[in-house]
Amino acid sequence: MGFTIEDMLVVSADRYQMKMVAGQGGWSNSISWVLMLEERTIIRHFTGKELVVTTGLGFQDEGGLDRLARDLVQYNAAGLIVNTGFYIHEIPASVCCFCDENDLPLLTVPWEVVLTDLIKDFSIRIFLQSSTDEQISSALVHAIEDPLARDLYEGELLQHFDLDGIFQIALVTTGDLDSMDTVDRRRLSYRMQLYLTNLTHNGHFFYYDSCFVIVMNAVPEKESAEILQDFSLRARRKMPDRPLFIGVSDSVQDIGNLHFAYRRAKAAVSKAMAGDERILFFADMGINRILYMIEDKGLLRDLSDRPLRPLLESDRLHGTEYVETLRIFLQCGGSIKTMAEKLFIHRNTILYRMAKIRELLGCTLESPQERMEYMIACLIREMLEAGLWDREHPES
């Protein structure tokens, strides 16, 4: 997850006498770059995750630091370091409160610290960690694409993960990531990483195959669910005009099974988009877990079209609504009363339709086996009509 505020504090507490005075909720923020800032003009050009260092020269007037902090939150900065003791002696309580409310790490170093040394030190660490992150991403892709070729990924990942432990994957998409240019996608990636709190070196974030990928290692499912639910809520609050869809796998044991977690997360994010759900866990998908894992499109169409063919033909030729009526019948467990309430039509109309449906299908729809076949057919039809499955599994 890059060089984080937490990493910085570990190496800086003694060396630079650094203290975190507010915004502890952003302790896991990763840092893309460190820069010196004494006025706010260039902040609007930030791409995200910048760590700002200031002596306070340009922010001495009342409200100066407050305006700076607000700009940094707006443009998704990773944090703020104030060099105290000359221009600024004490951080205003209002600024600390704002940073706490918005999880913007606010740190101080004393005036005696040589800022050029600090910036150079952090810049080198960020560069080295970025290079390591790229190698980790490449190794994880190998683990997903070619799990049997363990020599392609085990050596690189061994020093960063518990390879025998549990792994879980979450996929995040907006539905249009492929159409974005690289700069905009990177900026969005930086924003998302700031919303993903409480996950540092037991997780990894990267872009792959039209989705942002979050790999979690040795994180209990209950804890990972809390992290991802919080991430979804933050993203919804910070980016109300850009819906995110998140699909989450269940846990798998051993890095060699990571590809299973990836495929399950892919199924969950596809179903989330089809149902307009912000976050969906594979474990909660019921029988859709099987359907969304099938890659044979021809088989799926056959399982859907063959049982429903008489109803589809009637709907096409006569404008009936038998397929939809059957779907509601199965959803309502065969309750005519519930169907009437759901469809806002008289029960006698439903009884007539169901009689025709039974006649066309040549069955009573009374046994669980009969209902299961048609329920599966209807579920597959919904899945294929959403169009998302087609994009994930184009016909060969």
C-alpha cells in the first residue's frame, strides 16, 4: 500500500522528533510525493496523496492554516507537516478539530529540523516503496493468471505476505475505468486509497483488467468486511456523483488459490453492477455464486432459453407477460396474494395467467424440482439481460 503515514512516523519519531497532533484516522494514508508549500495556489494541481510540508510562512494570519487544511482535504492530500517554533508556535484547536473530522493527518516537527533532509529522506523512501509496489502488483497478477507457475510470484511475495495464510480479494469499479485516461484513473486510484483506512502492509491496491484490485492477507473476514463497508461509505460521501461497485470474495487458504478469490470477486462485482448494489459479498449471492462463475455462455443460454421457450414465444407473438409473471410467482413462493400486491393486478388475472403458463409449460409448478429449474432459468435471463456478463465473458 505504498509508503504510509504510519511508516513515516516509525522512522521519524526520533530522527525528526515528529508528532501526530490530529487526524489519526488517516494513519494508513499512503504518500505519492513530498513537497514544500508556503502558499495555496498550486494545490489545485494536486493529483492526490501528496504530503505537504510548511514552515507556516504563508499561513500566519488567522485562519491561514484552516484554509490550507480545507484545500488539502478537497484535493485529497495524504497529510500536512508543520514546522513549528518560528512562524507558527501552536496549532489552532479549530484546525486540529477539522483534521480529526476529515482524517487528515496533521503532524509537527520542531524548527531545528532541517526540512531539506527530511524531504529528501522521505522522497527516497517513497520512490523505493513505489518500485516495490510495482513488483508486488506484477507478482500478484502472475498468481491470478498462472497459479501453477509459483516460481513467477512466490519469491517476490514471500517477504511481504503470509503465503500459507488466508487471502481475500475485493474488486472496485465505476463501470467506466477503461474509458478513462491514465492520469484521471491514477487520480481516482489515489482518492480511493485515501478512503481505504486500517489496511496497510497486510493489503495491496492496484489496477488490473478494468477494476481496482484490493488484496487482503491474514485479515479475518469480519474485519475485512468492516474495512470495506467503511471504504464504501467514505467513497459515497466524498464522491456522491460517481457510484462505486465493490465485489468481495470469500477467503481462500494459500497464495496458490488466489485465482479462485479473484474469480469470485469478479462474479460479485458483476452481480453488484447488474443489481445496482454498492457492495456485494460473494458469500451472500446464494445460487448466483454458481451461475456467475460459469464461463460457458452457450450453456447458460441453453439453461435459460430451453425451459422458458414456450413463454418467450407467447410474449413475442402475443404481447403477453408470462416470463415476468412466472418470475414473480417463483419469487413470491407461489403466493397469489403476494403476487397481486407486488404486481398491482387482481388475483383473478394472476390465476388466469398462471393457468396459461402451466398449460404452455406442461407442468404444475408444484414440486420443488420443477420450480428450481425455472428459477434458475429466470436468474440466468436476468444476468444475461443486464449485459455485464457479456463484457466479462465475450463469446469465443
